[in-house]
Amino acid sequence: MTMTGSMENSFKQALKKPPSLRTAEDLHTIYCHFYHMDVLSHLREHQLRSMCTSARYERHEANHVLFYPDSISTCWYTLLSGSVFLKDHMYLARCCFGKQLGGRRGCECITLEPSEMIVVSRATASLSLSLSVSVSVSMSPDSVQKNTKTQT
């Protein structure tokens, strides 16, 4: 899905609002964007709607540490732009990472360039357990490279 600048802006503005202050229009904007993201396409409507109520937007400069090995997993991420380095792999925009449910992270994750991302809390992630399993398999860095090669 290609979004216009104003659609992208309204999506980001909606995600920047505290969840308790989001309007029905904000939730609809977030839902529509999630619905059209390939990486989330296998999720059911109720899972996407649940994510809309707690997901948030974050932007970090290059070399920002998102989490450390001893950090407790409380969320997972979808990159909107930029890239991160995690466990000897580079993740690019439109990939999900950090999807484990609970426990210590066991590794460091760092932004390689200015990066924008959607952050989904662990409470929502547990509702979307299928995302954790399915995206780990379908969106591993190797499969991203394979998908990219087959599309060119």
C-alpha cells in the first residue's frame, strides 16, 4: 500500500497520542494502516484492533540502543523506516523484530541509522501469539533476502 504524505502523517500522529486519548478516528486510521501492512496481513481483525489500542510510535537516531541483553522483553517492534542490528542480522523497514514473549532479551539491539518504528506492548503481543510464531518464521532476515531476490 502506498500512502500519501498526509495519510502517513495522520497515522504517525495517531500512534503518538497516548492510547487513552485516541479518538475513534485515530483508531480507524491506525487499523487501516495495520490492515495494509504485509507483515501483519495474517492477523485477524480482532488482533489488529487490539494492537491499535496500545501500539505507539517511536523514532530513534543512529546508534541508539533499543534494548540490552539483560532487558526484560515487554514489547516487539515493526520498523517503518531505517534499520536495526540484532543477533548478527540487519532488519530493514517493514520487518518485525524482538517478538519473544517475556524473559530476558539475551542480546543487544541497536539502530543503524535514524529509524521510525511501531512498538507493540507485550500484553498485546500475547494476544497476537500467532504473530510471534508466524513472523519469526516468515520474516527472518534470510527469507527477507530471498523474497527480495525473487521480486527483482
